[in-house]
Amino acid sequence: MHYGHLHHIRRTKDETGADGIVVALSSYFTQRGEPALLSKWDRAESALQAGANLVLELPVFFSCHNAGVFAAGAVDILAATGLVRTLSFGMEEPDFDVAPLLAILVHEPVTFKDTLKKYLNSGFSYVKARAEALASFSPEYGAFVSSPNNSLALAYMVHIARRGYGIRCISVQRTGGGYHDTALAASDGLPFFASASAIRRGLEKEGFEAVESAIPPSTGSVVRRSLEQGRYVLSKDILWRIARATLLRTPKETLALSSEMREGMENRMLRFSEECGSWDEFVGKCVTGRYTRGRVQRQLMHMLLGIGHDENRAFQAHGPAYIHPLAADEIGVEILRKMRKTSRLPLRGKLPLRARWPEGRLAFLESSAAALWEGIAPTLDPGAEKKRHLITGQGCAEGENAL
């Protein structure tokens, strides 16, 4: 929860005059296919302190997936509340006229499909192939979708349009460090919002003091507490040992059935798992023109969580199966009470592990992700994540009653 997020929440409040701010928060593993720095509960607490009123979980199946699936899961959950009327997101170019782009992506004309297929067959990644296909309509379209936040924003808008949700979209100008920027401050000394990547790298290389000024004080207290308690993940050393051992004991035929495993990538993974000594070295060797770093990392995580091809397609077709709140202040508690009547998905105070498919299976994956995350944190406290419950703001001790 950095200053860019804080800026986003404040601008959203100012521009919409909304009665409340509802956040869809990623689970333990992110869209990059990497473990989150802090647990979802500690991040939810930070969001609440920064001005969010209600924080809802984006289950790991959706949070650790490509932009389309990530966006669809988040939008479906927010739409299912029956109360969210506006979706706010950051963009590099919020003033860009996206209407023609949306028309192409929603309706997918034959010329677009054919051009996209041509570039995919040439060995391009999906992201690059799509950019080239859109550039064939207009060069500026290709440049626009090549920016990560623009691309994700389009994914939100496309899903809203396809589902016919009555949700309007507003965009906030993304400021400060870029998605992959590792700078913690501007070189000219001007105000600067450091990216999550920069903050994480600063913590790993130099410690808390190096990033303290790059995060809000309320976030700083949560981060400091998590560091002191060993409830964080900065290194992927243990994760790599787990992944390597899993790869080496998995038959090629079984690995080929893992989610998103295509075109013989299982052979590449098995070959490099024998010789690589770190997560980054392994991922770097697996990356190709078609398979980006993010995709390779997500494939690894899907393999570790036991998500197969068929299950992947089934969950994408079905969408989220429940709503699991993580944190709420007084306004958030009131929103939860209203959601008892308006929500189109079951409202769950705890993960519905014993429910039927898909609820039970999605909950099991979430529980597995929690166990894996706490297993690679410096301090192992088995089952600690399962014991966590709705975080409430000051004066909201009755929060759980709203569920």
C-alpha cells in the first residue's frame, strides 16, 4: 500500500463522491506469478487505514492469472455485490479515446482475429501479438495497449461491456514509478510515488529504512510489524526449492496437464529444473519470445497449487463462486449488511472449504495458497492464516455480525 494507491483512493473519492470505497485485493500470489510481500490480511489492514471502507478478497485463482482472467474475477466480484456502481483504476493515458479499441476487443472482427493469429503463429507472446494486431488498425492503439496499466484498464472495460454490467468506469492518472521501475525517489528531488517493485527491491537490498519514506506511515507500521514477526516474503529461495523438487518428481505427462502448459513448455521446465540454482535463473531460461516472465511464473504457481487445464477453463467460465470480506470500517460494515440482500454471490465470513464445486474447490486453492505462502515466510506459524478473520476499523467490533 504505497503513495500511488493512497493517491488513487483519494482521487476516486473526490471525483465520484461515492458513499464508500470497496477494494478487490489480490490473494497471496499476484498477477506476476510471485508471492505477495505481505499476507492478504496485513495488506487489507493497510488499505483500510488508507481510506478504503471494505476490502474483498480476489481469490488466488484469479489474482495469479493473466490480465484478462484477473480483471474478470475482480469485476465479477465487485458487480456481484449489487452495490458497486463505479469502477476506478489507474492508467498511463486516462484521456485516450478507448471507444474504438473497445469495439475491436469486444466484437473481435475477422480482420483482428486473423492478424492476431498471424502474429501468434510467428512466435509472439499474446500481449505483443495483440498489440501488433491493434496497431494494424492504428499505430497508436498498439502503443497504448503496450503500457501495463492501460492494458489492464482495457481488460476491466472489455469484461464490463461483454457482461453488460451497469458499472461506469473512471480512470486516474498513474503517477510516479512505472510498473517495472525500481527507483525509490526522483533524480531531481521532486515528489515521486515509488512503485511496488521499487519498494520491494529496496526492502530486500537495503532494509526498511530505505523505503520508509516511500510508503504512508500507516503502511509503514504494518510493514515494520510484519518484518519483526517474520510474516513477509522477500526471497524466493525456499519457493524455488519447493518448485524444483515438485518438478523433478512430476512425470512429463502429468506436468503437461497443468494449467497453461502448452507447446512443450513442460520439456523446457524439466530440463532447466535440473541445472538451475534459483527461481530467477530458472525463469530467465524458460522465458521465450512467446512465453513472458510473468506467464512462466504463473505456470509455476499453477503447477504448485495443482490447477489443471480443464479446471482452469472451468473456473474461467464460471467465475468467482463467493465473496470473502477481509476488512471493513464502520461504513464497510454497513455495506456488508446491505449486501446480505443485494449480493448475487454467497457472502462468506470464512472460506467455504466443505462446500460443493466450485465454492469448495476455489476455497481449497485459497487455503493451499495460504499454506504455501506461510511456508516460505521466514517465520513458520502453521495454520496462522486460517485463523485470521474479518479486520474491523476502530469502533467496529460488531463487524463479523454483518456476515
